[in-house]
Amino acid sequence: MTRHVPIWLDRFPKSRRPSYPKLRGESQTDVVIIGGGLTGCACALSFAAAGVKCVVVEADRIGAAATAGSIGLVREDFDASLMNHASAYGLRAARLLWQGMRRASLDLQAAIRRFEIRCDLVPQELLRLAPRQGDAGKQLEREYRARREAGLDHSWVTAAALKRETSIDASVAIRSRGAALDPYRACLGFASAAAARGAAIFEHSSVRRIRVKRKLVEIATASGSIQADAVVVATGASLADLRALRRHLRPEQGYAVVTEPLPAAVRRELGRRAAAIRDSAVPPHTLRWLKDDRVMFAGADQPPVASRLLDKVLRQRTGQLMYELSVRYPAISGAQPEWAWAFPHDGTVDGLPYIGLHRNFPRHLFAMGQSRHGAATAWLAARVLLRLYRGEPAKGDELFGFSRIL
């Protein structure tokens, strides 16, 4: 029977899930972080380790929403086209954006080791596929050249080499490096490390209002309020006070399945199973092999559906994803999904996340539209926003904010 809950959440013992209190009363701090997912908790750790007093307020449970539903890849590139962004913003700007993402990928892995966070972190390459014939293959080859010219150490994979490695026919690919992890455990690890360094964390504390005053910002929940120098928004634009940002975001709902363990006879027909795979479908699919001979397959993104329809849509999307997986790997036909779930995420108008400032929102620091780019964007946001808060931006930090599209 298929379990309609993210595998990362389902496999973590309930008895070991940390519990944080609900925000009550009035208090004051340096920075309030709205959102207790991977990005919010990474920001909390970054700020707290730098000696900045901070508070995290989460509407539900730490890491139990979009983070628990994510695939758990640490990418060194954006899920976007460097070539297109070089055309839109200039080659120098595109290089700074992609190089910043690559540094964040390496720094995230180093931070996980430094803070001794146990989240099954392992090296993981990513293959970005396109059909060998037609425009898609040519566009991918141009994208590869643009990345090489920008100084990214990506490699080209021919159709013959890809066939040997993945058993996928008639495609070419760009290979990039990265890692894979359990995103829920990583989030809990960041939260614990942040709390150990003085960060206060509150659950079941949905923010109702953000009010900017002359010298501070006030964040109010149903049972408490906090005054701070600045607020980090590490969630969507669902708050009424942020409605002006909704035109910059495109709410979407993705779906994921995890199969039962594949028998040896099937595994022999699937290639080396060493790299994660992202295809060129619209919307794209991402495939990740798990250590217990299961495959995780995500995609079928669509606009969010009403909650009353979600169960029905989830069953439909589960069948669709299993069919599309069997088209790519016929040997998997007949395998059953053991987990299937939906996860919300926000797209952006230019395909890149928003990390930084917005001219119409004083004392706000934003980290939005990150989910499809992988876990490295959490640490990218944590470092960029800390520098901006301290008034010490690095070269290229301004490119991650809203200014590039305004």
C-alpha cells in the first residue's frame, strides 16, 4: 500500500522528532526568521554562529513541509540556463550568479561536516539530459559551452557514454558535481546547532502580521509578538503584508514517488545508477537512486490544487509518474510505489531564486523561490543574508536579490 507522506519524514522515528514551544508573549531580538525549513534553519545557524541574536518562527513543525517533501540534492548549478541569463543580465553577472551557487554547494557540505550533522551526506553527480537529435540537443550543447566559458567544471557526456552509464538511449547530457542528503535530517541538524548557539525556535506560530516601524520591525503571531532590527522571510508570499511580491512568484505543486526495492534482475538493466538524472521534459523530471535499491522520481508539476482535491490528484500523479518512469526504464514496469507525496514550491519570473533585498520592503531580507534548485540555496541564502544584515556584501550579492528584475 502506498504511503502518502514524504519518505524522509516517514522514516524518521516520531519519538526522536524535536519539539519546540509556541511563541507566547512579547520579546525583542536582532533578527526574526520566518520559516523553519532548511533555509530558515540554515539562516538561524549562520546568524547565531556569528553572534547575532535570532528567533525562528515556524507555522507548523520544523522541516516538516517543503523541506521534508524535497528530493535532497545538493546542486552546484541552478535549475536554469546560464546561457539565457547571460543574455538577460550579461555574461559577468551570470558568471557571478553561477559561481556563487557553486561555492554555496561546497560550503554547505563543509558546514554539515563542521557541525557534525548526520544527514546521510554523500557525493552525487547530476546528469542534465536532452534528446540527441533536434533543437533540444543543440541547445544543451550551447549551454555546456557557455558554462565552460564561465569557468564551471562541467563535462559533456556523449550518447554512447550515457547509454553505457544509464542505459538511456538517444540522449546527451551535461555532468555536474554535487551531493545528496536527507533534507529533513539536515534541517533538524541545523536547527539543533542553531539552538545550541543561542537561537530561539518556535513551532505552531504562524505569522499574522509584519509591521515596519521607524527603528524596528514587529512580527505578530496569534499568541505573541517580537520586535527586531530585521526580518528574514524564508517562506512563500502567503502573508497579506507580502502580497505585493506575489507577482514575482509562481506557486506550483510538484509530486514525487519512491518505488519498492528493485530486484537484482531489474537493477542489472539500469546501468551503473551512480548519478541523479534531470530530463528536458516540460515540466522536467528528476530521478535519484536511493541506497536501498529504490528509485525516487519527481515531476508532474502543476498549479496548486484545492486541498479537497489533493488526494484524488495525488493518486493520478502517482500513476502518471510511475508510467513515465517505466517509459524511461522499461525494466521497472510493474514495480509498485511505496511512497508518494505532493510538495509546494514557488517558481520565479526568471527561473532564479530571490535572495536579498527589495526596495519596497525596508528591514526585510528575503529567501524565496529556491526549492527547485536544491539544498545548496539554503546555505547560499544563509551567507548572503548575513552579509547584507551586517552591511558587508560580497561582490555579486546584489544580483541574487529582487533588483535584477526590477
